[in-house]
Amino acid sequence: MKKIFLALIISVSFLSASACEICGCGLGSYYIGILPHFDKRFFGLRYHFNSFQTRLNDDPTQFSKDFYQTIEFWGGWNIGKRFQLLAFVPYNINHQVSDEGTSDLKGLGDAALMVNYKGFETTNKNISQQLWLGAGVKLPTGKFVIDTSNSDVAAIANTQVGSGSTDILLNGMYNVSINKLGINTTVNYKINSANKEKYKFGNKLTAGSFIYYVFPLNRVVISPNVGLLYEHTEQSELLSSKINLTGGKILQGSVGAEISFNGIAVGLSVQLPVAQNFAENQTKEKIKGMAHVSFAF
């Protein structure tokens, strides 16, 4: 039973898979999702995508349609019974169609390293609880090159493959399950620093709650899940001054599933907006999703 619960840890922390033309709400963020079951170690590949549309209220001829993708190597290692090490190395592919034309930017993104600590784990008859607390660091391995004198500096910054900054990641996860039904709640916070161009992306708070159910079928375990995600991003800054029309908030509905068999885990999830406010409603997130295949060893 404990192994099943570990396989169903749902944690929303942050993966650089997105950004938007104005708000800058996505670049350098990290999404963990459902961890595959592993006793000691795992590695795998993940694919993320996100799309935004922007049209200025005071000049509708200025628009942008953005599609961001990430192909990411990730891995985990359990150290003893209390600690867990996670590593992420993304490759970002950014595509943008706007009133100024089409642009494509791709390259290595910002790698991240996280350590989780199991605060407690209790099992009483059919009821199980877990609390995980973690912290990590995002490294400036992705390229970030901007002209700070450009009037569209925020839009240019958001389309970079990296943030150029070293940032702190904090997360907590509480999981409670009764038999095969469980509820998972997470709270995460990302503290950004200014990069060498004195550009600072806004700090980001994410909270989510998911309901999941475990269907064991011989050697195959199928675990569908559904939930809500809330994200709040503060305004970005240049030279310690806040940038207009950056930051924002969004509430998303999420649905997904995990399938595991013989040490292999395959999963996918899709998030759609329920309510959002970016750049005074001039920017709209459309759809976000993720798929992965992972191997335990």
C-alpha cells in the first residue's frame, strides 16, 4: 500500500515550459506532476506544451499567438527512507506568430535540482497520510539575451529559453488516502532573483488539490486524477522597477492518468483555464499539457 501512495504523489512546483507575450507568467517555472513509482531510482523523458494568445485593447492590430514546448530529461533518487532527490534538464522550443512576423527560438533551458524530505507517514487501518517538504535551486543554464532599452523588453524576455537567474524553489505536499481513493494538496513558491541584465521575473505561488483513484489490473496499475490548480505571479522588474502588464493569476481545471507496469510508468495530464487575469485580460492562456515515460531501476 505504501508503494502505491508513493507512486501517486502529486506535486505542483515548477518546469520551464511556457511564457506569454506580456505577462511573463510562465518562463522558468517548474511543474513536477505525478511522480512515477520507484523504490530507489528512476529516469525518463517528459513533454510539456503551453499556448497563449495576446491582443492589445488599445491597438487590436498588435497581437501574438505563442506556443511553447519542452522536452525534458528528469530523474529521481530515494536516499534512505526520508529524503528524495529530483533533477530536471529541459530543452525548450518557442514558437511565436505576431503582427511583427514569425519567430522561433530553441535551446537548453534552466536545469533544476530539488530535495524533498518526508515529514511524516502514518497508516491506520485503511487510512494513510504523508507530508513532504522540499526545497531546490534553478540554475541559469538557459540562454537569456535582451536589449534593456527596447520598449518591448518584457515580451522579448518572455520568449527566451532561460531566465538568466539563479532561483529558489520551495514546496510542500500533503496526501491522504482511504483504500484506493486519495486527495493530494500542494503549495509551492518560487523566489526569483535578478539576472545580470537586472531583469527579475515575478515570484510565483502555486497551489493545487487533486482527487485520484487506483485501479490495479493484474500487473498494471491505472490511476486517473482530476483537480484544480491556482497560480499567482507577481510583476516582473527591470532595474528594480516594476514592469506594467506583467504578472497575473489563473485557476485551471486538470485531468490526467498514470499507467504503471513492470517498472515503466506512462502518464499524461491536460489543464484548461477556468478563470484568469493576465495583462488586464489582454493575454489568455488556452491549454497546457504534459506527457511522460519513466523507468524505475
